[in-house]
Amino acid sequence: MLTLAFNYYDNPTMLAVHIEAWRRYPEGFRFLIVDDGSPNGPALPVVEKHGRDLPIAVYRVMENIPWNWDGARNLAMTVAKTEWVWLLDMDRLVEPEQAAKALALTKRPGEWYRPNQRLTDGRFLNRPHPNCYIVSRTDFWKTGGHDLDFMGFYDKDKQFRLRLEAVATPVYVPGIYMTGYQRSDVDDCSTRMGRKGSPYHFANAPDHLKAKAAGPFYVAERPLRFEWERQL
């Protein structure tokens, strides 16, 4: 069994695209959506309309916290029902044939797996995504999960990735790929919120957080610092 877990923030059209692909998956998958407080287009109505008959679980963070994807990831790994989880951003689609390859992949404790990427026009990027990978819940929680001291900032994924690399070996799997969507493909495929150059950019974080991000390995604490509920 393998869970595909997605962070969601006002992506109703893109979520419907994913659900259509999931209908063509082989058996052996669960789907997990964590709605990170969407103010305008929540996930639940999309799943109820397009995927109520599929094994989709929907959870919602009750507060609309800017750039709380790391908290949403912690929630996904708290509630996932399978040991192995493919953590994905909403703009990365897994086609059915690639899902089958991922399910068949020999997965070993102490390793986490970084698939390749291609664009919708067929061009391969031939590099892993910094924030989409297959990992065991055991290895994920050896790090304590994402450190929510960094909650509210964009461009902070590296500090968790380094901690994950300290407890498990990253393995690039170029023969399995995700399809990357851009807003020219689906307008709501990615989160519309300030990124680099905005007050949310991690470059504007306090010095003590920058020092913590650059420091040695540590185990994060208090992985869920917000109210949440299961909706489906």
C-alpha cells in the first residue's frame, strides 16, 4: 500500500485533474488531502463532487496560516494509514503508469526516494523536486517532522531535507517521474501567496531562525501547533 498525500490551498481545478487520474490507478493506493485553511475554494466539495467513491481522506487545518505547508505535511504524516507515503505538491501529478512503478518499487527502511520530473509538454527536467518524495513514516518522524518554528515563511524546505538526510539516505529514481503543471496549464495548480521578494520570504526571517536552519541536526518538537479536523 502507498499513500499519495497532497497539501492543498485553493486548488479546486487542479484537484479535480488529480482525481480523474486516480480513477485509472491500480489497486493499492490511498489518497490524502490536507487543506491548509483554504479561504475560497476548500477541498471537501471538490472531493465530494468528483471522488466520493475513491479512498480519499480529507483533513483541514482550521486556521489560514500563511505558508503552513510544513504543518500540513506533519498532519499528513500523523494521520496516514500506510507506512510509505509519497508527499506531493498540488502542481505535481502522478500519472497512473508512474503510480504503478512507485507501488512496485522496492522500498527499504533508511532510504527515501526522489522521483524525476517532466513538464506537461513532455520535456524531462532530469532532477528531483526539492519537496516531493516517497518516505516511510518511521524515518520521517525520526526527525521530529517539520520544525514549525519556521511556520509562516516561504523557501524553508532545505532545513528539513538536511535533517531527513541525516537519518535516511536519499535515492534518486529517474525511471519514475511526476508531471509538473504550471499556471499556463491549470490556473490554480499552485499557491497564490507571496514568495521570494515578499515579507514571507525566509530571507526576511529573524536571525535566530536563520541560525537554527544552518545549524546541526536536531529533532523538531511539537509538530502540530494548530487546530485541525477530519472532514472525510
